[in-house]
Amino acid sequence: MAKIITFKVIDPDAQSGEWGSYEDPSCYIGLTEDSNDIDYIMRGDDIVINKPDIRVVFSYPLEKKHIITLVPTNGQKVFTRKELARVIVLKYQEIYAEEDESTEIIPETHANKNLRENGLHAGLLNRVTTNGKWGVWGHSLDDLLLHTVRYVEEEDLYTLGIDS
């Protein structure tokens, strides 16, 4: 049986009853450096994984799946809900930075590529596929949102629920 860890995020600027308010919290964590969603996770200090390290599958939007061991950044031997989100967000930021540094293809949107090459502003806005270390396709980092972490006990792996 799989254990699913979810997130509830309160937007401090949301009005009562609006999406992101205390009454209707968001379930999404932004993955960019400028996102402060982690700061507003409800029950963020709850211990959700009682292990010093975990193996996490990173597969979307990457060319192939990668199993990466993550450890808490705060020196603890457990993962709180906030710390779990933090290490995942930091790993995605690292993946995208490494991809941008190692690719021979300009990491841009399809629309920007059409405009640059043909003077057209048509086509998809999604990110072009790049050929760096990770093979990122389809989405820029600011398109991605973490919403769940699922533990698959039989494999001792954590998988990520990422929306775009």
C-alpha cells in the first residue's frame, strides 16, 4: 500500500474563501527560486518521513527517469513536510541549472524559437527539448508544481506528483 504525502499552502494575500486562503488552501508548491510556497505550508513541521535519506524518482519532464537519494538540508535525520518540499524543489532547480549549462540547444519556448528563426509567433509556448545532462522537454521550471509525494513500499522509492 502506498503512502501519499500532500501539501496545503496558504497564500497570505488570499481573501477568505478564495483559492489559497485558509478555507481553500492550494495543494501546489512552486519549484522556482522566487516561490515562497514552502514558507506557507500548513503543518509544515510535521514529520512525514522518519528516515535520514530517501530515494526519489525524478522523471517529469526528463528524457528518462532518475533515482536520486535526497537528505534533509537542515541536518536532521527526518523529513518534515517543509523539508521534504525544500529538498525536492532544490533538486529540480539543480537539474534545470545543470541542463541549461550542458545543453547545445537554446532553452527557450517553441514560440520564441519560431519568432527567432522565422519571424513567426505561432506554436506552442512550452520549452523546446534540450540535449543536456537531463534531457529536459516540454516545460520550463516555472511551469511545474509539486502536489504530492507517494511512497512505494515494495521498491522503497518515493515518486513525485508534478503538474504543469
